[in-house]
Amino acid sequence: MSSPVPSSGAKDGTSSRKKNSKKPEYSRFSQQELPAWKPILTPGLVIATFTVIGIVFIPLGLVTLYASEKVVELGYRYDEDCVPQKGRKEAVAYIQSVASNKTCSRILTIQKQMKAPVFVYYQLDNFYQNHRRFVKSRNDHQLRYKSAEGDTTGCDPERVTPADGNNKTQLPIVPCGLIAWSMFNDTYKLSSKNKDLVINKKNIAWSSDKTKKFGSNVYAKNFQAHDLIGGAKLDESIPLSEQEDLIVWMRTAALPTFRKLYGKIEADLEANDEIKLTIQNNYNTYSFGGTKMLVLSTTSWIGGKNDFLGMAYLSVGGIALALAVTFIFLYVIKPRPLGDPSYLSWNRDPSILR
């Protein structure tokens, strides 16, 4: 007799069950059998870790604070002082008037020696450059390529020139958008000992912005060309990649109080020197309750003046050392054997198991 041969249907059923099965194939990964390392936080390891953190962070914090203290800053808020007494109640009308004299002169005294280069910043407060509508009101493609000059997508409300009786054709604005339109336009002139201090405005923008975000063959067109004037005007004969004031302004700030680089003074300013500051107070911060400040500052290896970083290092290092000392006292005064089962809750209170 011939032995029974399994039918093809049985084979197909077995194979179909394997295909339909949701059980994963065996692997060391799926069965969680891969080698692993689980550190055991022994008292010695914890104390040593906190001690090392404290030893590293505290000196680093002291060095950082020292570097920050070496930075010399001189700030002058001028938004109120540079408005005549009669015009302070109507500051918005004063700043918007073409006829009003907006030139303001003050004498500043240098408290400590400021070695070159001395950076000149303007600081604005209560200006929300991070507002969603403000940030989106630009067209990066237009800023980069000459062929995209007519592309004003996303630039509302500063897209095209308004149509009027003389010019019925609406022309695209280059650069378009609220960010460029609201560009800062106060100007500063400084002099000392009857000599002008030259403010160098070259290389104040990021080189990556100049080469990758702004085109060398893109020029301003129809900018600030109608009644709704925002901020500074642009030279139509200079490509956008060389107009560094615009590039600095269009790198929007994340916080409502921010500084932007205006220029650099390539000369030392000695202690007790008197600096004559002449300001052209043009920028309208009065309509939204903002403030304006001129800041002269040196730098160190950590950049500008920043005490927060040093204080953060000192705080973390101090807390780590305090915890290390506390754990040492606890370990010496009341030692606890590692892995002692008597500390388990069901051993301390047998009624839990009932």
C-alpha cells in the first residue's frame, strides 16, 4: 500500500496561516535579548558625579563672569529726550511730521576705557518682530533672484504700489513685505575732541546672509515710493547683498527687546572722554509704546556682556557640590547597605501582603 500523501490544500492552509500570522519572527531585537548596560547608582558613583560637576562648573562660571565684567557698555535712551517738551503729549504727530526738526544732540561721558573695536547698537523695546504676520511678510525668493522681482507672494500689505489717477499700473515693490518696509532709520553721528568718530558699517551682517539670502544682482525698486512711509529708504543703485543695514534688520529678533548692530568704531575711547552724540530721531516707536536706546559696547571671548551664563554655571556647580556634601554626610552618619531588602515596603509593613 502506498502511504497517504498530504494534500496540497493542507500545505496551502499552513502557509497561509503563517502569512496571516501577526506574530513577529524570532530575533534577538524583538525578544529584547540584545546586550545592554544598566548603571547602578551607588552612593560612590552619585557623590563622585556631583563632585566632578561642581569642580568643573564653578571655575567655568567664575571665568565666564570675569569675561563678562571686562565688557564695557554705555547706553543712552533717547526716545523721550529727543522729543521737544511741547511735542511729548503728541509724540506720534511730531515724529510723523515732515516739518519738525528731529535732530537731537547730547554729550556722553565714557566711564571706562573702551578698546577698539567699539560696537554701536540700537536697541528697541516692545517691538514684536516675532509676530506671525510680521515674520511671514517677506518673499525670500524675490530677495535672492533677479528673475523673481515680480513675485510678491506673501508680502501683504506691502506688495505693490497703489493705483492712482496718474499711474493705473500697480508695480511690484522690491524688497516687498512689512519687515523691509519697517526698517530702522534713525542715524547716529559721534565726535570726540572736535573729531568725528567714523562708524564703519561694513561687515556688520552675517556673511551667509549676504551670499545666500540676498542677490548681488537684485536692486530696490518702488520702495517707500508712496504715501505710506515706514522706515528707511534704500539706494536703488546698490544691490541688496551690499545693503547691510537691511540685511541686519531682516534677521528678525525672537524677543520684544532686542539689539541690532549699527556699526563699529575702529578707535579706542579713553575714560572720561566726552562724546558728542548727534541723533536723527526718525523712527516711530511712539505709536506702539516702544523705546529706543543707543548702546556702545566692547566684546570679550564670550561676546557681549552676559552675566546669565556665568551665574547659571555657578548655580549648577554650587547645587551639585551641596548635594555631594549632603550625600557624604548621609552616607557616613546613616549608612545603608546596597540592595538591603528590609527597606522594601512589604517588609517594613507585612500587612500590605495580607
